[in-house]
Amino acid sequence: MALTIIVLFVAMEITLRKVWGFGETVLFKADENLEYIAQPNQERHRFGHKIVYNQFSMRSAPLRDDDKCVVLGFGDSVINGGALTDQDSLATTIVENEFGGRMRFLNISAGSWGPDNCAGYLREYGDFNAKLIVLFVSSHDAHDNMTFEPTVGYHESYPDKQYLLASGEVLVRYVMPRIFGRFQDQPSSGADNLMINKNGEGFNKGFEYFNNYTKEKGIPFIVCLHAEPAEIAQGKFNEQGEEIIAFCKSNNIKLISGLEIGEEPGDFRDGIHINERGQKRWAKVLFSELQDTVKSCL
């Protein structure tokens, strides 16, 4: 009997690791300037999807010495894609492939990053001689300010080391939160689970930093305002989205909105994140936009 239990447990561990990728999650590290960031040089296979982080903690293939035509794409879990989006299905990767590898569209992102997190990366790592900078945001980013609350190693979505057992990860990250969530008086929204701080005080300072930085450096700058399903249903952005639109208009920043490009409910896998179809929609728009912007370096 004991031998049978051991054999079944080992078989379960192997299946969880080899088939689903449990026990091999993306790891993070704390950062005093931008709260947290993925650890560099990671390649994982989770839920049948390939996930790559390069030497600069970007969700992109490693940088090469001959990468001369570079575009930076900053954002949160929407453009990052998470474990449910394969590396080749990311909008940034699709655009790179459309250019035949002549241009790098670097994906600098992490779950629940706001513009100030992204600005922290730009301050810390520089612009890699970028020919264009694209900032991907949603309406909630207007006030999603950094809090520097303990995150890495504390929040189940931001581990700093691997679980000893794949079954342990399943239990801690997926089973227990759902069990205990049933007993909460007011269950957390998806945004809360992603640590989005919608009620931060003041307009996120990251927007101003990107505006000032790109103007000073002479780098073209685009803000992509992704629409959420509720906004698509209403046909307009909420008050926070309108704040972002007003900021871009007053500072002559080019803005591409999800409503403008025709985002649809079928582009989403939940109330916030876009699926492969949504990634393709943005890739098509961005490829067209980048053709003129970066043609001088191709």
C-alpha cells in the first residue's frame, strides 16, 4: 500500500512538472527603485507555453551586439501576457517576427506595474538607444502608484525561489487561495489579486517622467491605452481613462486607444487581460505604426 502511494505521488510530481510546468515558475526579485522585477535569464515552460526573460529581465529574447534598431515596450501584465501567453504569441514578439528580426521590440513589463514602475526601469537601465518608446496602459494606471509594500516572497504571484514540490506549488498558489477566498466577506476582485492600486493619490508620475524623458532625448513616444471589457461595453473610457487621454492631449503625446482600434470582448481571457487574439490585434496596429517610425534604422 505504502509503495503504491509513493509511486502515485512520484507520477503526479513528474506529470505536474513535465506537462504543466509546476515547480518551475517565473521568479522575481525586489528592487528599491521599481518595487520588483523578474529575475534575469529565465526560460520556463508553463501550461504548455514558453516564457523567456533575457539578461535585462525583459520578456524578450536575449539582446545581441548587432541589435541596432530597438523599440522599447513598457507595461504591465496585459502586454507581458503572463504564463497563459506563449512567447511567440506576444504582440511584441509578433511584431519582431514581422520585421524579420531586423528590429527588436523589447517587452519590459511585469504584473501590475504602473507607469511609475516602468519609469523606474528606464531610470535604472537606460533606453538602449531606442528609436521609439511605447507605454502600454489601462485606465486604472492613472492612479496605480507604487507603494513598495512587501511583495517578492510574500505574494503568491511573485515568488523568489522555486517550490520544493510541484504539488506544493499547486496547493499554495492555486488551491488554498480559492478555498479561503470562499470564506471572505467580500471576495477580492481580479484587480486586487494583481495588486493594482486604483485609489492611489494623484495622477501617476510615471506619465510625466516618460513625457519629459522622451522630449529631452528626442525619442518618439506613444501611449497605447488598452480598453477593458466594461469600457468596450459602454463605448467609452472611465474617468481615469479620460485623465490619461487628457494628459496625452495636453502634452501632444500620440495616443492609440483600444476603442479606436476596435478591441472586442473576444479579445480577452478575463476582465483585464487580452488573449492571443487581442495580442494579434495590437501587433497589427503596432506593426503599421512602427513601419514609418523605425524605417530609418532598418
